[in-house]
Amino acid sequence: MIVGLTDDTELVSAAAAALVAPRTERNSFTLHAPLELLARAELLPMVDLPARDRARRRIATLAQGFRSSGDELPPAPPLTAQTPADALDALGRAVDLADPDLADSAASWLAEHLSAPEIAGLLAGPLVREMGAAAHAPILFASWLRMPRADPRPFRGVARRLAEYPDIRVEPEWLDPGRSDGSVDELESALLAVPKDEEPGWGIFMLVAAAHRAKVMVDVPRVGDADTAEAFRVLFRVAARSMIEDDPSHAPYGWSHALTIPLGICQTLHLHDRRREALDVATILAAGFRHAHGLDVLPSTTDPPAAAPTIRESATRAAVEHDAHLVKYVVACRHAARFDPDHELLYRAAAARLCDWWDANPSADDPLA
């Protein structure tokens, strides 16, 4: 049924409906599916005409694959809530109590009563330090802001993931362990020089915790509040340069996340009053990825790429490929280039680099191979 739809909006809506009910299989695919769908929907208008059919089939197979991922979980018990604040409180209790069913109930209530951007506005601040759901909530919220008519019901699965691991969050004392004040240039130099000296274990929270244990943030200066926007540009540039210049084995899941998560945090910054905390969380993420994956201290200055494929060209390449992280990354490069236009070529080159990586390392479980 989904494959036969000819209108892009209908195709995306049908795929979103397929992702509403969480599945019994809890894996990377089911976690990323709502984010992947939104990224593919955003890239689809940029896809070259000869590739559009395959890009659309990727969306259809995403929905079919999700439905095949184990059994559908039963509907969440109805939440007794009168206001969005009640639902927010229930979600907070669900995370604290490690209660996925209560989180599902709260998410279902929010999706029934609020639009996707309204939910993002309610949750972006309270969840800023949460590392559950692979720290991907800001990516989802930023996507909703860019696509305000998105179906919010697939948030059920993300909410359940947030509640499954209540203790994985960035603690306030991790963010300012005696850091000194500094300039944005000093911030950039410090992040490029973060040493790799510990194997952090699996997962985004683990690498952030490893950076904390190694006291990496002590050497990463805090910038003034007036420099918040420029500090985020620094984080984006460090992530893009890591993709291009550092260990390519971490391109698909390490350096890609080093951009997509801080970009999501940045794009939801205006939704709450925790701007300093959000910047510090994004900074420890950037430091954590460098600490976990960086093989080299990157030079503080580098020659910009002389040329690079356009984002539209990378969008076409990504939209026909199988991997969720690739489409999310190209979307992130697109928006990082808009936020940091003086370095557009850098983000274009980074997007192309990840496309090249997947060309050289095709997925073994690609349903369209």
C-alpha cells in the first residue's frame, strides 16, 4: 500500500503511521526510525529526478522494516492528565522511575493533545541533560521544528527509551569542573587537541562519562554567554573536521553523531532558558567524541576545501542509501552550513566524505541491494 502512493506527503504520512506503535525489538533501527523518516522526508525534495523512485522506496521499506521488527506493543494505559504540565510531570516521573509504560502513556497523551513543535517546546529544556535514547531527543525536536506538520505519535518509542535507563544523564558537576573562561578560538583549539587515552565502552553516554572521568573538560574553556552562537559554530566545525581529517573508521556512527546531536541542541536552544547548560552539554559531547575516537591532535588551522559537492548532490546520494545515520548527517551538514555560512565548503566536504564512506562500505542488510 505504501509503495503505491505517488504523493510525497501521503507517502511520508503513511510511513509515520507505521511507526506509531513501539515494537518488541529494541535496537538501533527501531530507535532511529522516526528520526530517519524525518531526515528522508527533508531530503526528498532535493533528490535528483532519476533517483527519486529509489529514495521513495527507501521510505516505504523503512516503514515495512519497522512493522517487521518484532511484535507491536499494546497501547499505553490512558494517562489521567488535565494539562500538558501534568503529562510533562508524568514523563519526568517515568524517567526517574525507569517506567517505560508510564513514559509511553505520557507521550501518547502529548501526541493526542499537542502538535510536534508544541511537544518540542515543552520537552527540550527538561531533557537537555538526558542521554537516554542515545541522546537523540534534540535531533527529533529540531526535526519537528523544521517540519511542523510532522506526526508526533512516533515519539512513544523515543519516550520509552528515555525511561529505560534513568541514570544515564550528564550531571551538573561534569559541566564545570574548574573550567577557566576563554575565547571561542581557545575553545576550538582545546577541542581539536583533546587526547584519546581511554576506551569508553559502548554508547554515547559511555563516551561522555569517560571524558568526565579523564577530566577532559578541565582544559576546555567556558565562553561568555554572548558567544553562545559562535561556540556552537566551533562545535560544528570540530565535528566536520573530525569527519574529514581523523579516524575514518568512526565516520558512520562517531563523527556523524558528533555533529547531529549538538546541531539538534543548538536548533532547540530558543525553546527554553537553559542555554548555558545546553551549550555545556553539547561541549562535553564534542569533547567526548574527540576523546573516544580521535587519533590525532588536529591543527588549530587548516586550509578550507578548494571545492566540494553541493548539499543537494549529497542529499541525492544519501537518500538512496540504506543507513539512517547518513541521511541524518547530510541534513545536519545542510543546517550547519546555513548557521555557519563562512565555512559552507567544510560542511559540504564532510557530507560528501560520509557518502563516500558508505559507498566503500555498503550495508550487508540492505533490503534494496
